Amino acid sequence: MIIRRLNYGADLCEEIKRVCEEEKITSGWFNAVGALKKLSFGFYDQKKKKYGKIKFSKPCEIASCAGNISEIDGEVFVHAHICFADERGNVRGGHLFDSVIFACEAGIFSVAKKLKREYDKKTGLKLWK
């Protein structure tokens, strides 16, 4: 398990990817807590096989952020889902696209099994093979 404070102003998924590359992790899981300055998140439309993207441009607390680490075409790929709360405690969530970190701490768990993704015709997603 790797425990890190992620860099202020960086993107959460890119920071997880950077740490994984530094530590030679290609497959695993992670959890993160903290706060973001802003983010984009979304929901996968199963009929259209396409993500809808929602921008949230205010500070928020990460109520929960979890995801996995695998490979797509030999590159580290970070798949994250997030629940976050605004200043009134209203919670939203979905697939995390991009973000700007205010403060964030993460635990990254490496697994021995190599997780690789490939396109799945039925869902339109790149899933573990």
C-alpha cells in the first residue's frame, strides 16, 4: 500500500497515475479524501453509450472517491468515481473526469494480477478482459 498527499492544484486522476508510474504500479485500487477547488463528473448513458459531463466550479469536500488502476494499450489508466459535498452538504457524484485539488490524501493498493482493458461491444466501454 502506498500512502500519499497529492499535489495542490493538480488533477486527482493524473496525480494517482503519476504516483503509480513512480511506484511501478500497473494494477490496483485507490481511495482518496480531501477537498477540490472544482471538478467535472458524469453519468454513462447506457442507451447512447456515451458519457454526459457536468461541471461543478465551486469548492467541495470529497465525501468518497474510489477507483481502480489498470492498463489500456500499455498505459496506466485510472478509473475513478466520486461523491462530493457542496458548502450546504448537498452530495452529488458519478464518474470523475477532471478536477483541481485543494487538499487530497490517497491510499493506493497494488495487486499482482495484471488488469488490462479492451473495448466491449455490448456496453461500449473499455472493460477488464
